[in-house]
Amino acid sequence: PAAQPADGAAPRAAPAGSCACVGRTYSTDDKVATSLDPLADGIELHATLAENILSGHLLHVGGPLSVFVATALLCAIVILAQLRTIRRRSWLPGLIALVAIVGYFVVAQLAFAHGTIVQLAAPLFATVLVALAAIVGTLATEGREKAHLRAVFSRYVSRTVVDRILADPDRAKLGGERKELTVLFS
């Protein structure tokens, strides 16, 4: 019973140096909100804290430098995904951004499992903003460039040739291509 330790009548078999937390778990008394339970018993929170301190299992928070480095790295990945060679495949920059975000989330979870809290909100929010800005910028510039190229080339070649040139801009080099062909005029 809880009255025994309070009266000093604890059993003698208790190990020396042990810690006992005594408290009430009444349904309306001593309730605290935690990330796992909105109505956890306060004594349970104290016991968990005591166990973490005594066993050395404390969480460490990553500093502001780690947040800055993570944000800069994620944003740099998204920006580098906007290179023209990557943008030729319109789905690839978005996939790279998604992989970077999911990868950072996995790294944060692994760090948490090893006792370090890594901030998620600021780096991921900044990365999403940079990705959205890149998508809007790409849509605006690519659309104008393709419309201009279509207007220029459609004066000289057929629509199918223009579509092939826009699908692969490297084919639009001056000088043409040398190929061995057979042509039949009838």
C-alpha cells in the first residue's frame, strides 16, 4: 500500500539506492498532456523522467547550425534539380524534391531513435517553398520558350518536326545530321 512508504514502513527487501515515486492516479487529479497521451498521470511522467535521468537516456536537441545546414542542403538539392539536363524530364525535379524530403524525414527518425531531436518543420517548409517556386518558375519560362520555338520553327517545318524538336532540343543543332539513306522517287 502507498501508506507504508509514507509512514516509513517500507519493506526492508527494497534494494539500496532505488528510487520510488509515490503519487495518485485519480481520474481528475494530477493529469498532464504529453505527446502520446492528452491525459497522462503526472506521477507517471515524473517516474519516466527520473528513469531517463538515472539511466542517461536523455534526448539531445540538434542546434541551430544543424537546422541551417539541413535547410541549405535540402534547398540546394531542389535548386540543382532545376538544371536544364534534369528538367528535360518534367517529372524528375519533383521526384528529386520528394526523395530529398522523405530522405530527410527518415534521417530525422533515425536520429530520434539514437537520442537526438532533429527539427523537421523549418527545413521541410523551406524545401517545399523552394520546390513550389521552382515549379512556378519552370512553368512560366518553359511555356514561353516552347511557344516561341514553336512559332519560329512552324514557319519552316511541319508540326510533327516541331514537336520532335521540342521533345528533344539537342536535335535542333545547326548543320543537320549525316545518315545513309535510300530515297525512291517515282
